[in-house]
Amino acid sequence: MSRAETVRFRYNQAILVAAIVAFIGALPLATARWWLLWVLLIPLALGVWAWRAGTDADARELRLRALVGQRRVPWTRVAELTADARGRAVARLDDGEALVLPAVRAADLPRLVSATGQELPESAG
């Protein structure tokens, strides 16, 4: 599977810019005393999360990526793709588990389905 066939959903990159600004802003505090260095870990973790977290989809599987790990879910386990009340995309699995798809909104569901190589049926109306 080539990279071009993978559909990627990521959070807005303004979060990454905010994390960089927060890191720079925390430098004077963190360097004032050695025991305040841990303050730099907060914007650093936020920046790594903003860069990494999201959902990747291809014809074989969904990959849900978080700050330090990822979960792979084959499409054969996905029983339904739907949206919750907050407008986030949710994958319901064949065992009843519901997974909120990071960085995927309800409006992105057609693009997510297209990653499988299938088409959505035309809406009646």
C-alpha cells in the first residue's frame, strides 16, 4: 500500500504553533530554578501530540494515533461509521465497542469511506 493511497486526518496545526509559543514562553520560568524545568514538558507533550495524533485510513485498516501509541483496526471489524452528538466520527466495531476517531469530524466521513475504495450510496431525496 503506497503512502498516496492513505487518507490522513490530523488536528489543526495551529495547536502545534501554540505549543511552540508556549514552550518559548515557559523558558524564562523553567530556567529561573532547576526544579522548574518540568514546566517545559507540558508544551513539549502538547506539541508532540498535535504533530502525531489523528486517524489514518487505507483500504486495509484504520490507524488511530495518540501521543505515544496507536491502534490498528481492520475494516472487517468495523460494523458502522457514524457521528456522535458533538459531531465527531465514531467507528462501531463488531463486538459493540465504539471508537471515537481522532481528528475526524462527521463531515469527513465520505472522505474516510473513500479510503476503503468504496462509494457512499446516493441519498434519496
